[in-house]
Amino acid sequence: MFTLGQAKQRTIAIFFFLVAFLIRFPFFFRDYIDRDESTFILLGQSLVDGNLPYTVLWDLKPPLVYYFFGLLIYLFGKSFIAIRLAGTLLVALTAFLTYRIARPLSNAPIAILAGLFCVYLSSLFGSLQGVMSEHLSTFIFVSGLYLLIQSQYWWKILLSGLLFGFALMAKINLGYAIALLVAYYGWKCISTKPREVPFFIVIFLSSGILLGIGICFLPYLVTGDAALWVDAVLKAPLAYADATRGSYLKVLPLGVFTILFILIAWKKNLLDLSNSRLQIVVILLLGIIFSFIRSGKINGHYLIQVYPLFLIVISAVLYTYKPRMTQRISLIAALILLLLPFESYKEYRDIFKHKRDRGSWFNGEGFTVVKYIKANDLTDAWPLFLEYHIGYWLLDANPPTKAATHPSNICRPETFPFYNQERKTGLEELRYIMEDKTPALVVTRKNRLVFDKMNVQENDYIQKYLDQKYQVLDTIDGAVLHKRIK
């Protein structure tokens, strides 16, 4: 029977969705928010067209991300709104699960605040308004955590493991946290008497994780592409991580801060680390942060994975600390919450202005360049998008090579052995694209280097080649359209 408690839970879930929607809605109409999102869309479309990820197009992410985007495209067609709305739903559900996990460790107001901040932190600052692999992986990961801490029914443990396996197949760095979790349960199983953790938990949790990985591997096994899956999902990310590893010192402060925060809170009796739920949350949190330290780099969207876990820990600390909430503090907090989405307010202003001036809500060079190409009967021309590559999707076109799926992949030769045996360097790949594929149109970004400034040879080559073999056809907003000279 439907209860009052269930009604309250539903109201809280709807509240999180509405906040997420209001913050993220004005970004529904952007051509792209992050280049990775555009790449996920291209691979999702390729899947809908009948091609497994990595067979025709290629990128450096596990396959579940592409299955997710492919499912959205299959169900709703080429709809930016459907994709961005799905991202909003992921954020809202993650926030609700954060609230549900934090609630037994704190109280309702603190847990709701944790969920609210989860919405804010997963939707603001940088490229977080797009649908990133972290949004998907974190939702699946937190779902697995929620199931894991609910009970010791074997099927819930197995389902939790399945979700952890799927999360790993959406973001590979979560493997550190998942491995640490399994090790924690194994240690608890053999080191405590009487056993705090039955052995079957380790068995079913591990089985579920392997099952999740196996489900994503199965299509490649059936089609005889098992080696391709191993190369793309396991070998290429390791090669890329070794080639691009940054300095541990850049990420170490985050790890030191987190550990010190937890230790100080524990020493001051603000955090009950004897609580098994908190132990699991802390272990997973430290596992994810260790993955950042291991890679030596961290981007804003990486932190999406950290926010729910950290907010759960903070909720437990605040509940024990019991800060005094005066009217003045409440007003300041409300003012901060109102001011934080300044990016959204600016975007609302911009889309209304764009609608007034150009007659469309949809904005960005991805749209305007494609509109120009169609209006000038250039749709039969072979395009190369070195920027705004969402244009391939809007033109029903494909990148000229696997490496060009994401323009920056052209300059990642460390991954070439796993999908591009013919060419060994980024410069060779670029020459092949420009001199053998000979795209009729090339799109670049105005007043910007085509590739990262570290790729000196590639930037010099493309600029000289464009100057010699192409003429500037037009400049559309921030995009430059080059046409090949016959």
C-alpha cells in the first residue's frame, strides 16, 4: 500500500529533478558543451546504424557509455533535448540516492541538503551541463552502493555487483574503488570472528561485477571481435594513461585533504568509522581519489564521481557536530544557493537573445555551420570537422578515419597500435586524412590552434596545408570553413 513515507520520498525525488532541470535546461539547446559528449553521440549513432563501438568509430571510453547514447538515439532520434533531459534525470536520481544513503547517517534536512548540493556540483562549473561519462557511471555506481548497504539478501548483493560491473564499463578508473571494496569484504570475511561478513557476500559481489563486465563483452565475443574489445577497453586506456600521466603532486592535495578531513572528524568523534555503511563509503571514496592520484591529473568532470560519496561523509559529520542554524546563517545559505547557478542565468539570457535575433533556440557553431553547408548545397562535400565535430551527426556523415572520431585522438599515437596499425604517429595520421582522404571541407575554430599547443608538428602541418590547398570559404560565428582548391 502507498504510504505517507513513500509520498515524501517521491516529493523529494521530484524536488531534486526540478532543481536539476531548472539549472540544466538552458543548456539543452547548445550544439555541444564538451567535445566528449559529441563523441559519445557519434558512437551511439554508429551503434544504432549497426556497428559495435570501436569497429567503425573509436574513442577511449568503455562501451556502456556508447550503448547508453545509442539507446537514447534509437528511442528518440537525433534529439539534443532527449539526451540532455536524460542527463538531467541521471543527476536527479544520483542526488536522490545520495539523500537515501545519507539519511540513516544523519537526519532528513541534512540528507536533503546533501542531495541538493549533489545536483549543484554535478551541474555547474565548466562542462558539467553536458552529459558526461561520469554522470552515467556515477549514477550506476551509487545505485550499486545503495543496494549493497540495504541488506544481505544474496540477490541484492549480486545485483549490486552487476551495477558495479556496469559502472566500470562506463568509466574504467572506478576499477580501483571496486577492487578495494572486494578486498575489504574479503578481509572482513577472514579476519573477524565470528565472521562479520558471510563468505557468500564476496562470492555474489564478485560474480555480479564479472557478470556486468561479461555482458558488455558478450557482443564482441559473438561477433569474433573479442581481441578488439580487449584492446579498446583494457590495453588502450593503460597505454594512454602511461603516456599522459601527470604529476602526482597536482592531485595529491585532494587525497591529503580527504584523508585529513576523515581522520580529524574521527578523532573528534564526529565520524563513527565503526559504522559499516560509513566504512564502505569511505573505502570507495578513497579508491576513486587514488585513481586520480595514479593518473596524476584531474578535470572538473572527474569530480562528479567524488561528490556523492564526499557529501554522504559530510552529512554524517554535520549530524554529529549539530551546527547552530540561526536565521542569519539560513538567509546567507539561501542566498548562496540562489547565486550559485550564475552560469544558468547567463545561459537563459543568451538563449532568449538568440531566439530573438536568429529565430531559433538551438545555438552554437555546430548548428550554424551545418545550416550554412545545407543552404549552399555543400552536403555532398566530404567534411572534416577539426572542431564542432557534432556536425557529422547533423549531416549524417562519418569522420574520415577512426582517429578523427574525436579530433584530439589524431594526436594520441600511443593508442594507435590498438586500432590503427597502418600509421604510427599523429603526423602520419593527419597526412593520411588530408592527402589521401582529401576532405572537400575542413572546419576549424577561429583564432585557435587546431590541436593542443604541445602538438607543434601537427599544428604546423595543418596550418601550412590549409594555406596551400584550401581557401577560406566563410567564417560562421567562431568557426572557419575551408574549401579545397580544385
